[in-house]
Amino acid sequence: MATPYHNRYLQIDLSTGAWSTFSLPEDVLARYVGGKGVGAYLLAQHQDPRAEPFDPGNPLIFVAGPLTGTRAPSMRSAVVFQSPVTRLFTDSYYGGFFGQELKAAGYDGMLITGQAIHPCYIEIDDGQVAIKDAVGLWGLDTFETYDALRPDYPEREWRIACIGPAGENRVKYAVIDCDPHRQAGRGGGGAMMGAKHLKAIVVRGTGELSLTDPQGFKACVRATVGSMNENDYIKGFRVGSTAASIPWADVEGLLPTRNFQRGSFPLASELGDEAQREKYWDRNFACAACPVACSKEGSLKEGPYAGMAGDTLEYESAGMLGANLAVGKTDEAIYLGLLCDRLGLDTISAGSVLGFACEAVERGLLDADVRFGDIESLSALADDIAHRRGVGDLLAEGVRAAAAQIGAGADYFAIHVKGLELPAWGPRGVPGMGLAYMTADRGGCHQRAFPILYEAGGETWQGQSYERLALDGKAQLLAEVQNRLAGLDTLITCDFARYGITDEQYLDLFAYATGRRLSLAELYTLGERIWNLTRLFNLKAGMTKADEDLPRRFKDEPLADGPAAGHYFTDADIERLRSDYYAVRGWDEHGVPKPETLRRLGVVYPHA
């Protein structure tokens, strides 16, 4: 039967230069489908959870979903690995065109192990793979790397993923840049590439994907895009990108300011969509087969950075590099975002680490020349971090490790959960969001569930409304949303497109493409199965119940702004939310899945 599955994966050993292909058993594809599911399975099979962070044997896994590369709207790709900064399972997603090109080359993914003796890059040209010298590329930033490769690998014909200096120097929150301005951003995948001396991957694919029912699929795509175009959220993303959320978050007391000391920022309007449209944006840009076009390319129109060109300063970057650092000038925040892109730094973690450093300096705990709101000192320190110069070497380890080394109570204002720096949504006025951070499989993350929609955004879940500050029902809500999103991440759907595409439409697209029909219940059970598999991996890696906590700041300091001003988390709140969640999940009091839960879901850990 014709399907978009190749069931063909590349396996590349950089230590020997050898490569081969492998397939997955049909029962594995049936149980895990693709994307996050297959990535979690492969990581559990090939990664020793107790290995050192940069052991050459650690795999770096690129995966696509079954619909990636088809005309299904807004499908993406992912990189899966054990994070060097959290030591947890990590799946980091990216848009653009790189994953689609890998599918056109005939692969559903690739698994990279080993360490090259000298800097190298991988060339994938349909069925041919070569490992090439990259000594001349080492030391270049990401923009320079694209410029250096493009003469031999023209855009649109070839797609490129690369790292910048941060990845080369194993900064533990370095990104993989997948096509310009599209990053696998969280957890340190760029550091994994740097440790393997892998500067870039270039891929060209000329194949076409097969579909079980091409006509039915085409009609389903047309109907799905039509419903997306009528959706108010999609219209908002198209006009204002995610930066349009800045004013709302500010009013609601959710916008982190000065290292999460407050929840609103007096200059928030300078970071939002209206200011960026006036001073920066020139045109819309879309990822593969995406009708949303939430990306806005442009160049700064005036000031000291006039002419600097790049992509949208999206919400997370605007929040963490703007408000969180008290940077209230549009051009300065955009400049800092583009600098992080060039260096290959995760803008969320970089904003958190820089905010931590500013506060540590103010408290007399760190000897560094950096200050809130001072773009020159902030950008200089970002460059030092990427090159591990001076105090940048300490901060390149992330806020958890930096706070532990500084001591003297620095952990109080180190804003992370399980080692992953938090994104730009403060949780003190939204307890379900706090629980989402505590329990996310890759550490403090808003993309595994976003209860803010239901707590402060007025949305309902399964027809039910939720009181903003109440604890009742939040564990059940969270587990169900996590299951749903983990299921959809096997297809690798876009966070933003999901606002305009129903789960039923996704399942219709999957059925027309593959001939396999999943029910909603099966989709959510699929997500629950994956959630328990990644849970087992994290427990084997050493995670405990004590790690599923919130930063001390959120427990000792009441929120200063917004409708939930005065709210904070007590230890009793944390224990209540966590215990409720474990019970809903079918885990014991320590957060370990019960045998009957694993049997019900058919979870068998594939690595002895």
C-alpha cells in the first residue's frame, strides 16, 4: 500500500565515517507512529541514560512525522536527544524546509553517533551520504556558515542545518539552526553537534512521497486550509505573529520582567507586533506548506542597527531578551535576538541566563560587567558565553549549574525547572501552568501543555471552564492536554496551526495519507504511551520527585502585577498539585509509573 512512510532511517557513525540504513518493526510504528513517538523509542533503544553528557556514543536523532513533506498544512520536524543541560529526554522542534528535504531524500529520520577527529559536515544527496571536511567552516557564525556553503549548495535545491560558535564550544543551550531563522532551540542540541565536531548537515532530495488516497487527501487539505483561513487565531498569527501576545501577557501579569521579579513591563508596547511592524517587518514568510505565514522578515529602519536584517522577534524572544532583561527599545531587543541567532544560542535560555547574571551582579554575588537594560554589556556577555570567555564559561553551563557554583543562595533567583530555563510566561497567577512546568518531560516548558489558555485566556477544555487560581481539576486538565499534544507530536504538527485545525482533521489527513484510521481515543492513548516511555527514560537518568518543583522565587515572592497580584505557590500547593497529577497519571507517590499503567499502555522499555 502506498504511504508517505519510507520506514528507512540513516545511521551515521562519525567516528568511523561509516553509514547504513535501518527499518523499524511494524509493531513499533503501530505503537509510536512517528515524530516524538519514534524519537522516544530510538532514544530509549540507543542512549544510556547515565552516560556522560558528551559521550561520543550518545545519539543525535533527527525525525520527521508521517505527514512531513506532504501538502498537509504546517507540518514540522524534530531533533531528539538526551539534553546536556537537563540530562533528560528532549525533543526540540523546528519549522522551515530541512525535514521535508530529508523526507524527499528517502528517509524518515537519521541517527548520528560518534565523534569526528576534525570538524566535518554531512552531505546527503538522495541515496548518497558523504562526510566532508569543515575545518574552514569552524568558527563561523550561523549566518556566515550559510553564506560559505551556498555557492556549492544553492538555496531551494539544498537545505542546511548548522551550528554557530555556541554549539562548537558546547554551550549547553546551543541551538541547531535548520534553514535560516528556524531553530531546534531547546535543550542543547547544538552542543551535541559541537561535541561530535559536526558543523552542518546539507541535504538534497528529489523524490516524491506516496499517498494511500491522493484525491481524498487533496480534498482534505483543501478543506483544512479553508477552515484555518476562517479561524481568528490564525488570522491573528498571520497579521501580528506571536509578538501580538506581548500586550495581553503584560496586562495579565504573565510577562517576565527583570529575571521574573515582576509580571509586567512599562515598555512592553515597544516589544509587541505594532512596534515591530513599524520599525522592522517588511514581508510575511511561511514554512513548508503553511498558510499561516506567522514569520515576518525585515530590516531595522533607523538607529545604530539600521539595515540589520532578520526574522520576527517572536513572543518568547521578545519576552526573555526584552522585558526579562529590561530592554525596552525595539531595535535593541531585535539586535540581541539576531545576535543569539548568529551565535547559535537559545533565546529563551540566553535571556534567562543573562537575567540571572544581572541579578547576581546586583546582589554582589558575581563579578561581571553586565546590567539590566544595558544592551552593550548584555550583548558582550552573550558573545562571551558563546565563546566561553571569562565568566561566560560559567554561564554557558545554564542557570542551574551556575547557581550551584556561585552558591550563597543564588539558586533563589535561578529560574529553571529540572535544569531547563523557563520560557516567557510567569506561572504565579496560573497554577496549572506551574504544574505544566514541573511535570514537562524535557524540563520547564510551555509547549507540552499551555493551561494559561484555560486559566486566563477564557478557553474551555472538553466543555469545561477553569477558575484561574483554583487547584481543583488542574492535574486532570494538564494530563489530558499533555496526552493530546504528545499524540499530535507524532505527526509533528505546528503549535500555531493547531489553533485552526481540529484533531479530527489531523486524523483525517493521516488516514488519507497512510490508510490507517486512528480514533481520538487512540490518539490520546498514543500520547499517554509516549509520556510514560519518556518518564521511564527520565527516571533511569536520575530524575526524582524532588526535581519536579518550582523556583524558590515563585514560592517566596508574591506576584506584583496583574489580576492575580499577591499570588504565589506554597509548599502545600506544590505537593497538592504534584500528588493529584501522579494519581491521575497512574503513578505511585514517587512519580514512578505503576506496572498496571505500563501494561495498559503496552509500554515496554526497549533498552535493557
